[in-house]
Amino acid sequence: MGCSECCVRCLRGVPFASLIATVLCFVGVAVFCGCGHEALAGTEKLFEQHFAQNFGDYALLVTLVQVFQYVIYGTASFFFLYGVLLLAEGFYTTSAVKALFGEFRTTMCGRCVSATFILLTHGVMVVWMAVFALSALPVYVYFTMWSACQTAKRAMENGTGFEEVCVDVRQYGILPWNASPGKICGANLAVVCNTSDLELTYHLFIATFAGAAATAIALVNFLLCLSANWAYGKEAGRLQRCEAVRAKEMQELSTLETRW
């Protein structure tokens, strides 16, 4: 066997759909966790410097940021291990591997493993869709702040209504209503808009949202691969039973012919 034939034979054993889903999952989770971690840190810094003077006003925000950062660490570890498991399951159940190693006999245990991964991935998908929806909230908050900055810049250029443009983060429930100042207008808003923290954190949250979307797409791809592999295993089991019955019938016919 030549080198090219050996390479083709090895490539036939690669579950490309599962491999693409794994790479997309890893990239999406990496972007989500990395950008989300930095965006949360930027949010804490921005609110501490411009929207709250007393630590008690943003103490809850600091606690939530720390909790979400630890959740991000756990999310990265979980998806790394789960993605490797799903990729391994794809290698061992894909039809290419079955063709590569010859006759493949499905077992009830193998079909149960595939069904278990399908149920687990459905559960992970439901939870991740909730995370995907929640990741859109900070994007909306920062979009309104960015829009207020754009409005303030236009008002400054026109020379009218500059002091009337305000941003009140208390209305989003991020800070309590008695927080001071909580609401910034005019020149104070211009200071926030001119800092790089606002725009950088806004873009980081957009990247976090995009990473969550990529991970959701990867999970859908995993579900498609798992369902196809499970269906193939079920069909292969049915074919095995048919072949066993056929072999038994042929053996009986051979025995009768020998007797006659």
C-alpha cells in the first residue's frame, strides 16, 4: 500500500462533521470565556469610577462579577472535557471508522451510550440557550450607553441640549436607586464617553455574545452528528439480525442438501 493510499485510508476514518463541531465549540467557548471575563472586569472598573462613589452601592455588582468569573472558569473546563468526549464518540461511531476497521458489530451498550450523549447534549443545549439569551442583556445596556454618547456628541456639535443627555444605570437594576450618582449627564457623560473603557467593554460584550452564538451552533451540529450516528447504529443492529437469520437459514439449507 502506497503512502497516498494510506493517507486516504486514514482520512476516511475522520468524522469531519464532529471535528468541525468540536473546533467551533472550542473557539466559541474560548471567545465567550476570555472576552466575558475581561468585559466583566471592565464593567466593574467603569461603574466604580463613574457611577458609584460608595462601595456599598456597587458591592453586589462586585460579588456578581466574581461569581460570573468563576462560572466562566467552570464553563471553559466543562466544554473542553465534553467536547473531547463528543469527538471521541464521533470517531468510534462514524460510518467511516466502521468501514476502515472492517465489520462493525453494534451492541446495546454502544447504542445506549449514543442515546445518553444525545440526552445530555439536549440538556446542555437548553442551558446554553439560556446563557446565550442572558449574554444579550449587557450588549443591550452598553448599546444604550453608546447611543447616549453618540447623541451627546451630536448635541455638543450643535451646541444645544448637551446637558439634557443622560445615562441612568439604576434603571437596569445594576445599582440601587439610592446609589450616588447613578445617573450622569452632560460633562460627566462626556468624560465617560471619551474613555476607552466604555467602547472596549462594549466590544468585548459583543464578542462574548458572538462566542455564545458560535457555541450554540456547535451544539446543534453535535446533536445532528449524534442523532445520525445513533440512527446508523440502530440500522446496523437490524442488519446484523437479518444477516444472522439469513446465515442460519443458509446453514439449514446446506445441512438438508448434504443429507439428500
